[in-house]
Amino acid sequence: MGEAAQLKEDTIAALHDTLQAYITKKGFRSTSQRRLVTDIFFRTGGHMSIEDLLAKVREQDPRVGYATVYRTLRLLAECELANVRHFGDGVTRYELADEGKHHHDHLICTSCKRIIEFEDEAIEVLQDRIADRHGFNLKSHKHELYGVCPECQQKQS
């Protein structure tokens, strides 16, 4: 196994350890189904709905139910391992909260629902400057831009 793959495995193991510590602290049970759901979530990445994750999980264990996936995602959000995202289409999505990764923002196509992540240091600097000007100590923020992606623009022409 290469070094990059090993780093990923190390990161996944650390995420599982963090979740296990939280589960123990809260007095919850650790189950094989919850472990499967979290493992697939950690390995898949992106912006996943409950239905998306349930479909992937059921490829490996068709007995896993909707409620298990829902409760597991809620637990991941509760212990700050996942961020909850609402992109205006009525679907709740979850993405891995990776504190080591640079903050990213989102471009959302209102036509095909495609989500593009981007980073822009100038936006981050400007947000900090605005918060300072108003005396805010920023804890977090979400920046979502809605529009029509190039592919959908072409289809509309």
C-alpha cells in the first residue's frame, strides 16, 4: 500500500476513534451496522444525502435500514465529524468535516443540482475583514452561490 493510501487509512482510523470516544462518552452502543455506515461515509466523501448513503451501504449489507443511516449521520454531525448542508432543494446533505482541510465554499447549479467546491483566499480575507469591522469573532460560515453551470447554460441555448 502506498504512502498516500496509508495516510487515508490513518485518517479514517482516526475518524473512527474520535467517533468511538464520543459514542462511549454518550453511553451509546457501537454496532457493526453503524461502523459500516460510518466507514462508507468516511471513504466516499462529497455531499451525501441519507438516500445516497443508504444505497451505498445496502450494496454491502441490504439489512441496514433508513433509520440507522439517519441516526448515524445525525450522530456524526453532533460530534462534529460531519457538516450538514442545505442547498435550497429540500434535500439534506452531509459532508465530512475535515478540520485539517482548507475551508471551502460551494457553487450550486439550480438546474442540474451539481455542486462545485471551491477555495478562494480573497473571499476568506474579505470575510475576516468584514467580521473585524463589526466586532465579530467568527466561529464558522457558509458561502453558497447559486446559478446555472456551463453545461446547463449550453443545454438552455
